[in-house]
Amino acid sequence: QEACEARGCTWCSTDVPNAPWCFFPEDSPYGYSRAGNIEKTDKGWRVTLNKRQSLSLFGNDISPIVLEVEFQTKDRLRFRLYDPNKQRFEVPLKIEGPGVTAEEANYEVEL
């Protein structure tokens, strides 16, 4: 806990299996923030994200990036992050579902 908080992170112990106890706070300079509105698509949502600051944990950060969320079945969600300005290799894996709406899903998604 001390090492986590010394890095400026948030510590929150939990009984939920495999959930992280140490994570970046909401106002962290790391990561991405939403740029514009959430766009509704045929299968879910799309939103553009911009890098928060020039600080980088891993280097070679991409900004902006696009997050697509697909409600594939009542029990399966797919999300995809990609660079809208540069084509990159993607594993050619096609997993199609009947397509459900957020209201029909057995899970909740919050952006």
C-alpha cells in the first residue's frame, strides 16, 4: 500500500477476485481522456480518446486513439482500440454475434 500511494496511485483493497488494488486516480496525468461525444453505432459505441499529457509510462504512445465497444451477445462484450490515422496489423479474427443493445446485455458498461 505504501509503495502504491508513494507513486501517486490510489489503493483500494477488495474481495473481488483478480481486481487490482493499486491503480491510477481519475485525475492522473497518465492515460487518455475522452475527446468529444460518444457516437452510437449499429453494434455499440465509438469514442475518440486523446493522450492526457506528454508523460509516458511505456513510450511510443498514440494520440488520438479510437475506442469501439460492441455489444455482441447478452453475455459478451468486445472492445477495440485503434489508431485512426495509421493502418496497423490486426489479427484477422471475426467473431460475430447476433448484436444486442446495451439495455439487453447482462453486464453494464460505463464510459
